[in-house]
Amino acid sequence: MKFLSRKEELILLTIWKLKNNAYGVTIREQIADSTGKYWSIGAVYDVLDRLVSKGYLYAESSQPTAERGGKSKRFYFLTKKGHNLLLEIKSLEESMWADLPSPLLKKS
């Protein structure tokens, strides 16, 4: 199993959650909503580029629109490899958490 950085994992999960609406701004907004942490758009794109190069994501550009000044959006999607990796990570984390005794899981 390959391991990801926490940021890479959060980006993959966010793209899975956003389905067909995952582009830079929506990814950043969803991460902020979910974690309470603000990421610069550059930080988001650095991780996106890395995940594309690793084969966990692919990107498609939309048609340019006048409302965006003739620019297109770059949408991101999980590849089968990325989807399978998320399932492996989920399984690993569940098994790691399952072995902890209940008193350790309470906030102090």
C-alpha cells in the first residue's frame, strides 16, 4: 500500500465528495468547511498536480465562458487507482482505530 501525506489524502477525499464539481475553488472551500483550516489556492494546486502525476487523479478542462473572462475551469476526478487507494486507507484506519480501548477515545 502506498502512503499519502495528510494533505494528499484530504484532497482525494474532497474530490470524491464533490463528485463532478471538483475544481480549485470548490476543493479549497470544501476543505475549509470540513477542517476549519484555510489553504491558499497555490497549496491546493501543488497537491493536485502531485496527485495527477502519481496517477491518482486526472483533470479535464471545461469550455471557456464569458463570465470567466474566456477562461475554462479545470475539473479533477479520481482515477481507479486513486479510488482504490482511498478504500485501502479507509480500511487501514478503521483497523487501527478498532484496536484502541474505549477510554482512550474520549476527549480529555
